[in-house]
Amino acid sequence: PRKIYLSRHGESMYNVDGKLGGDSELSPRGQMYAQQLPELVRKHLGNQNLTVWTSTMKRTIATAKNLRYPKKTWKALDELDAGVCDGMTYEEIQEKYPEDFANRDEDKFNYRYRGGESYRDVVLRLEPVVMELERQENILIVGHQAILRCLHAYFFHDKHEELPYIKIPLHTLIELTPRAYACEEKRYPLNI
Ligand code: F6P
């Protein structure tokens, strides 16, 4: 059966600072993940063919850099747009936009950042990616937290209320095996 692999990009400088969004470089730990990812993939995939999809952001492209497979970049895989909150920490958002912060907590799936997106928006924007994913063989998506939550929810039919809280940790390769009636999931974390 064919496999779909999901991985967040390696830790970014913004991750280290607790800032949302942006287009920052990988941290030293993130670079180590990028170095070790090819070996981790090969260990589980063997010599099979694979195509690697990334977003257009530096951190996913840098994470996929050492993977010797055909690649495609998708704008539709870019991280959820936090609009006016892009580049802020959660503390800064709570201070500057307390109502927004509370509203997001109230309904995280539907909350749309000012000038940005909601999880619901992202689910819609991912439709072409999902369509293409259904037609392809082995694919590895090097993506972002919110994006991978939406893709996970597509395969596991996670509820809208739960989707924005699905745990997609850094430095972990997630292996999905879609089958006729259910999808199988395995997780391979790297200790970096
Ligand atoms: O913190 C990393 C990040 O990818 C941000 O860029 C993004 O806004 C956030 O995660 C999404 O997670 P949550 O919806 O839980 O804030």
C-alpha cells in the first residue's frame, strides 16, 4: 500500500522565540532535523519512489533540502495566515487584541485572524492539495502545524472542534497508510 508521510519543518528561529507565522530560517536544532530526515525516511520507506511536497516558505524548503527525491512547492501548503498577528507571540496578542484572543479560544476552528485566515479557510484552500494527494503514490509533505492538522483531519475525519488541537509535534515523521475503510498511523520521533 502506498504511504503518505507528514512532517513539520525543523524548528525555526520563530519557533524558538514563540512567534507566529513569518518566514524565518531553521534554528541549529531544526538544521539537525533536516540532516537526519533523509535517513529516517529511508529507514521506513526503503528504496521506494517518493515525491516531496513543501510550502513556499524557507523553513520547509530548508528541511527538505537533503532529501534526494523529486520535489514540488505548493503555495496552498503555506502556514495559516495570522494576519495582523503575524510575527507576534501569544502573549503579545493577548495584550494587544484581548477580545480576539478570547474569541479564538472560544471557537478556534472558525476564528479568522484580522487580515488573515481561520482553520476553516485553510481546509478549503487545501482542497486541491487533497485532490492531488488522492491521485498520487508515495508522498512526503514537509509542512506547518496548522496545515498538517487539517490534512490529518481529512484522513481521520477528526471533528472541527478537535482539529485545531491535534498534536503534530516538531521533529516527528508521521506515516499514514490509507486503506479502504480506515487509515493507519505511525509516528517516528527523532530525539534532537
Ligand atoms: O507556532 C508555530 C505555528 O505554525 C504558527 O505559525 C501558527 O500560527 C501556529 O503554529 C498554529 O497553531 P495554533 O493554531 O495552535 O496557534
